[in-house]
Amino acid sequence: MDLGSFSTHTDLALDARDIAQAANQGQPLPGIETDSKRENGIRVTKINVLNEEGSRSLGKLPGHYITIEVPALRQKDSPLQDRVATKLAQEFEQFLRDIGIPRNAKALIIGLGNSNVTPDALGPLVVQNIMVTRHYFELMPEEVGPGYRAVSAVAPGVLGTTGIESSDIVQGIVEKSKPDFIIAIDALASRSLERVNTTIQIADTGIHPGSGIGNKRKGLTKEALGVPVVAIGVPTVVYASTIVNNAFDLMHKHFGEQTNNTGQILGLLDNMHEEERLQLVKEVLNPVGHDLLVTPKEIDQFIEDIANIIASGLNAALHDAVSADNVAAYTH
């Protein structure tokens, strides 16, 4: 299946898997390994794209993807936020081990996005809460206690305010500071209403700033920067065409509970494949400029909460001195 026409509607491997599985009538996808576990309201799904065949079937680069889904995050449950931060710390620490990042490797955290635009402010907000230690290792290494690694962090801004591509800024920083690996954090776009503001994705395939909203930029990848790049993202926006398309699904479900003749109500749309219907909606909305990017009205509070969760999880995962068991102390 060619997912190219839908690539601007989602950055999530989990969304792409759902599309591909639906097209494949629920059969296993070639070149794809998937494992999913749920515990205490937190679902963790691991997707491994093993080869080019898997990449073609999923529309994602070969690599490892972890998705943490927590639908109840929208309820502002502080104990749940603590559990999510702890789970993120545990999964991220294991993820680094799985891809061969040593415990003492120097990390550079890049907070991508525009701090003046709330749905896009995730990266800069995370950077504000990161425990940075590189300067101690450089200036007074004898004073650094056990259980810490050298961590630096920067929010490079966006092209519209700096006039410089984020990748060029990061490349200059990498050449001077020489980190062993990079963690890039960015807001994403999703094709699923349920996953907006409730999902965290981790991937070792790098990141392309702005790709989820159709702004193709130079990527932050191992090939471009010379060191491994781990991406962390949260979907904060969804396209209007996706909302309209999902509304048809909800109407079909609603009418199906009332009658067996949904075709009389929905007409030709009742028999159209979901992706065909989405393409039709895009063709209607795009020419008139109505395929807007939409974010929930609670985004102000949510973006602060999820930034604290990610920063706390990273602090615990990167520094052995910050135990995953006490990560809650770093969440608020």
C-alpha cells in the first residue's frame, strides 16, 4: 500500500500500522514486528520495522518505535502523570540499552518548536526542565558525584524567527560540543483524535521538523549529524479533514445501532474505504483552505503537564542518581 498521500496527516508509527493493517485486512504485515502490553491504564506498543519491505508496508523508516498511550491523561490525574513519567523513564532507559547507547554516553537534548505557539512549544518547555550537567563535567569534573552523565540542552527556535534551519544550528552545536547521541523532542501530528494529547512516541530514526504539518525541513538524523538521534514526540494537533473523516465513522456507528440500512442515510460514503473517504474530504477542503490544523482547547495546561512528564522521565533515564522510583519528585 502506498501511504505517501497520507504522510502529512500523521507522524505516529502506530497510526501508520493501523492504516496498513486495515488495508491488509488485519493480516500480519511483512517486515514488521509488533508487541503491545497494557498495565495500570498505560499501553506500551513496540513496533520494529525490520527491512525495506516493512518500511514500504508501513510508510516509516526502518527502526524501532515505542508508543506510550494513556487516554486518561486528559483528566489531569496527578498520580497517573507520575506513573507515566516513571514508565517513560523505564522504557527510555531500556530503549537506549537496546540501541547500544552506553550508560556514560554524553547526551545533547534538542527542544524543537516555537515557544510562542502553544501546540508547538513542547520541545522548548522540556528543555527548561532538563537537568543539564555538561558544564560541571567541563569545569569541575572532580565535583561530579557518581550516577550522573554529561547532558546539555538547547532550544534552537524555528526558521521563521531565526532565519536558520534548525538542523544547521544543531550541526554547529554537535561539531563544537561533540555529544555521543542526540535526543530530539518535537510536537507531532496524528490522524487519530484519541491519540492527540494522550500519546508519547520514541523512535531511533531521527526526526524531520515540521513534517507532520507539511513543512518539509532538513532532518535531524544520524546520517546528517554523525551521531545517533533518538526522537521523542507527542501529537498535539490533528487535521480538520481527519476530524471530518472520523465524524463519518462515528455517524456510521451511531446509525448502525439504530438501523440496518445505514446506506440509505450515508449513501455512497457508507461503502467507501476509510482512506478513499479521507482523500475525498481532503480534495474538498484543501482548495478552499479549510483543512486546518486543530488542537484541543485544553492545550495550554496539557502542554505544560506533558513537558514536565517527559523532562522528569528523561532526567531519571539519563542519570542513575535519579531513580525511576522517585521520578515523581521531579514531575511537579
